[in-house]
Amino acid sequence: MARTYLSTHDDVAALATPPGAGALAVLRLAGPSSIARLAAVFSKPDLLKASAGSSAVYGKLVDAEGRSVDEVVAVVFRAPKSYTGQDGVDLMCHGGPATVEAALAALFSTGFKQALPGEFTFRAFSAGKMDLVRAQAVDELVKARTRGAQSDALARLGGSLSRELDALRRELLRLSAACALRLDYGEDENPEDLSVELPALAAARGRCQALADSYALGRLFAEGALVALAGRTNAGKSSLFNRLLKEERAIVSQQHGTTRDYLEAELDLGGIPVRILDTAGLRESHDPVEREGVRRSRLLAEGADLIVYLADATVGLAAEDEGFLTERPEALRVWNKVDDDRALPAPPGWLPLSALDGSGEGALAAALIGRLAGNLERAEPGLRISSARQRDALLRCARALGDAEEALRAGEPADIVALDLATALAALGELSGETTSEDILDSMFSNFCVGK
Ligand SMILES: Nc1nc2c(ncn2[C@@H]2O[C@H](COP(=O)(O)OP(=O)(O)OP(=O)(O)O)[C@@H](O)[C@H]2O)c(=O)[nH]1
Ligand SMILES: [Mg+2]
């Protein structure tokens, strides 16, 4: 039968570093008998078994027949002072696929099971070492593509978002208690009217909604955006591509139709990981290869989150430009080659740029960031959510709080309000992991890296 995350009594092992050659590879082991199991294939079993937590033991990993597999350093962790909360070992061996394969084979021969993706973090979560928000941040930290996304995830791992959610939860508990108190009074007694809590309810709903809205920006930071450079031949797309990348990646020439196959690179734009595409210049061509390049460019532009459309200021606008921009009016318009004496003044709505000397580059970067993220609510770093699952739970919470407000205004009895508050609390509990179903946990952790 396939293992599940719930088999936390299994001793598991996995490569925690990327596969391939490297100076070191780290194999991560966890489970109640992980240290004893490792001792069975370790040259100094007694020393290993007697070692204190957070200590390192140097020795040889051997196979079942006693043949040496590698020289290793075993960093031993004792429950509960470990990442998973269980006994475990981070085993450092020499990097390289052959060593890793032999070392894992030796471990599996002692009964270690291959760890599932994210299984170590799942165990940390089930041991109460971290809530689900922090567990999610671990995955985001590992996958962060820009410094901005990385520091954002690190803040969440440090608990910025968990603390905010906890404050919200405490406020909802206080409101529930107020409802309960109201229920305790008899018909003819006259306790304080619950409607004094209306502003508090509205404030809590507002916080929920703001956090849910932060998903758009959180997702942009985590998943990034696709930006395509488009324009007629010779507009300077490849020149701009190279300038943004700060390297001579694309061939630049005064010949029309230089770029045919599109080029792709990754860029950090104000913390947003951006995949940028340099495409073939748009023009009617009889050359079948160039025509194919143009066809692909149009297709790529269609799939982009944002198109940067360049025009050559020394030539001015032509029917092709108008045609493209009528179809894609949202494209960011860039008037390139303004350094040239022959350059015509930029028409309204066009950003002046010189891909040659870099003037206007700062304004272009700002415009790009503005277009990608500008209309999104700028939450405090770390206070954004980054998964659709979190957003859905927050929206359900906000909706239930809205219902509670309505019930209160309509003069419904306190137990109706209490019911709405309980729904809101349950939705909030899904975020932290208090009330998250097994299926959701499964789908969340299975997206993690193996070894994390
Ligand atoms: N003066 C001036 N020349 C530029 C500027 N940007 C590009 N050029 C020149 O314009 C010519 C075309 O530039 P490319 O970057 O190859 O243009 P492209 O849009 O990629 O052209 P295709 O690949 O043919 O579609 C080259 O000779 C560049 O040096 C600029 O800002 N100022
Ligand atoms: Mg080009």
C-alpha cells in the first residue's frame, strides 16, 4: 500500500539537495528509529547512538555487506529539538549521483522509506512545530526566484502572517464570547446590546478581505509574470532585451528581421520574477522562416501578461503599429531611439526611451512594475497570502462575518450571530491548519520538493 503523510511512525529518508554533481549532498533522515537504523550502516554505531542532539559525528557509511559507501558527517537531532520534532539526521556525503544512489540504497536496505514531497515539513506541522501558514512559507522560500519573494516568504516563516491571523482569531473568539454572554441572560434581563460590536465585526471583516485581496500581489511575487517585447523589425527590441538583462544575449543589427526564434530570460523587476521574451519583428515577409517567426511572436504576445510595444522614433508609426495596437490597446507603448537626431517627438501615451544609452530606462521599469502590480493593494511585506487555498478560506471568513453583521443589524437573536462567528472561525482555522482536511493537506504538501 502506498505510504501517506499520516505514517509519521515510518523512518524516512530523501536527498535534500538538488540532484547532480556538487561538493556535498545532504540526505535527510527522520523518524522515531532513524538514528538506530542509520547506526546499522555506520562505521561507529555506538558513538552515533550515544551522541547528543545537534552534534556531528564523522564516520563511514557502509552497505549491508560492510563495504564502504562514503565518508560522511552525520548531524544528529534528538526529539523534540529538530525540524520535524522527531529524531533525525542530516547526513552530509560527497555530492554526485553515484554516491547519492549508493548511500540511499544503503539506507533503504535498513528499512528507511523514501520520503514523500514535503514530508519532513508535514511532520513539523503535525508535531506543532509550525502552523500551515509557516509550512507554506517554507515551500515558498525554497522556490523563491527573486530577493523580494524570498524576503517576503522569510517574513511569513518568521510568523508575520501567523501573528496577524492569530490576532484576528482572538478577536473573533472575543466576539463569540460576547454572544455567549448575551445568551446567558434571561428574556427580561437587559444586558448590553450586542450591536455595540458592529464596528468590531466590520473591522475584522475588513482585515479578512484585505488579506484575501493580497493574494494577487502574493501570487505575482511567487509565480511571476510573462512580458513580451513586440514591435516592427529594427524597433530596438533586442537592444532593450539586452539592456534589461545587462548582457549581450540577443543579436542586435541594423538589418531588418534579425531576431527570428524568440529568446527568453528571467529578470527581477522590483521583486517580481519576470520572464521576458524578445520576439521577431512584425513585418510582411516572403521568407517562410521569418514568417514562421512572426507567427510565433504574435502567439507569444497573446499569452503574455504584458506586452511592451516598441516603435522606432526615427521612423514613426506605420499601419502595422496601428493594427497591432488596435488589437492590443493595453500594450505598454515605448518610443525608442530618442537619442537619435532624427527622432520624432513621442506621441501622447508613448514612453520615450533610448535602448542605446539607457535614458528612460528607469521610467520604463517603473511603468512595467506599475502595470504588473500597481493596481494591486500593497500589503506590508510578509502580510500577503500566496495561495488560492488561503484566499478562499479568508473569503469564506469575510462572508460569514458579513452575515453576522447583517444578523445583528436585523436584530436576530444572539445564537444566529454566534453561528456565523463559528463559521468564520472554522474558515480561519483552515488557514492555520487547525481544521484543515486531510485531502487539502495532501494536495498542499505533495507540491513541495522531496527532501523538504
Ligand atoms: N540610436 C539608436 N539606435 C538603436 C537604439 N536601439 C536600437 N538601435 C539600433 O537599431 C538597430 C536595430 O536594433 P535591434 O535591437 O536589433 O532591433 P529589433 O527590434 O530587435 O529588430 P528585429 O530583430 O529585426 O526585429 C540596431 O542597429 C541598433 O543598434 C536606440 O535606442 N538608439
Ligand atoms: Mg531583434
